[in-house]
Amino acid sequence: MNEDESLRRYGLRPAERDHGAVIATKVAAVTPAAFVLANTCLMTPPLVPEITLHLAPEPIALWERTEQDTGQAGLPPPFWAFPWAGGQVLARYLLDHPECTAGRTVLDLAAGSGLVAIAAAKAGAAAVTPSETDPLACTAIELNSAANSVTLEATLGDVLGGEAAGNDLVVAGDGFYERLMAERLLPFLERARASGAVVLVGDPGRAYLPRDRFEAVASYDVPVSPVLEDADVKRSTVWRLP
């Protein structure tokens, strides 16, 4: 399904676009899928051109629009609408090393756009579960998986306090961006590793990644948005929990 067909499916007109920017549509008046489609464009992440995602052309405007259209203040950033550097390096690594995922069951934590989960599916994983706490992210993952001809069903909810066993590979792209998240994510990853899973993390140098607990397996220079990262390129690393 191409982008214009997706727009029509959810009651939107391709003509509503203006020079690649998408006209905002009220969340209250449309489905979550229509909101994602109305506020994003199909683009390829710089480091992972094999994958196409519904991404926001301008980050701050989408964040403000989401709050305005839902009538809720203090919402988390729309992490699902941007190709974060940590997710890009992890997706790149999985595509370049399909032996990491082939035939395995994969859990993608804080999946965002689903970039890493899609890469795992394309690399031959037997099953991939993207996990998210944001309902719009789950919708974006569904749309993005369809755009890449893979089938993913995101799970909505906080899994970090629960059971970590049952997966061969657990991945997390850019999950150590704040202290509270890091303090909850690391114990889950350690439990997953203790259960026998391979654990991989993509990180662009976030302050709360405990580097002494991981070993680096690959590094890449990732083009990023200066609005989000205060840089044009971020040196980013794939880390493995030993």
C-alpha cells in the first residue's frame, strides 16, 4: 500500500499535503491511524535506507499539535515519529548481521516507530514483538510494518516490571535517555540475559547508559536532526550485555 492509498483508506486526501508538510488533523475527529498519516510523511532513516517509515518533518510542531488536539498537556514526546540514532544503529546492525536474528523470537523494548522491530523481521526473525506504552506508537508500528511488507503486532503496556524470559533476543534502541527509564530498563535487560536471551542496546552516548555493564560490538556515525540532538551527526554504538 503506497502513501496516497493509506491516506484514502483513513478518509484523508493526498491533496491535503503542501510541499511535503502534512496538514494537522484533529485527533478527536479521526482515528489514531488517520492522525499518524495526517502528520507524517513516508521517509527513509539515513542509516537504514532499506526501511521506510511514517516520520514527522518537524518534531516540535508535532509534539505541540498532539497536545493541542488531544486537549492534554505534559504528554511525552512523540518518540514514534523520529528515527532516533540508537534505533538506527541497532537496525543497521541487525540487517548487517542477520545471523543475530534468523529464526529467533525477538522483543523490541520502547519500540517507537518500530524501526528495530522491522529490521529484525526483515533479517529473518521467527517472531518479533514490539513493546510500547504509547498508543499512537502502536498505531505507527502497524502502519510502518505494512509499509515494509512485514507483519508486526505491537503490545501496549509497561512490561519492564514483568517477566523477562521467553525471548531469544531482546533489543532496546535509545532507551537510556533519562534516569528513571534507565533504572527500570537495566534490571529487565539483566533478567532477560540471565534467562538466556542475547541482549543488544543501541545508544548514541546518552548519559544514563552504564557502559561498564556492556561491551561494544559496533559503532556508526549517524546523521541526525540538529533540532533533536544539537548535532548533525552522532557517533552511536551497539552494545551487548555479556
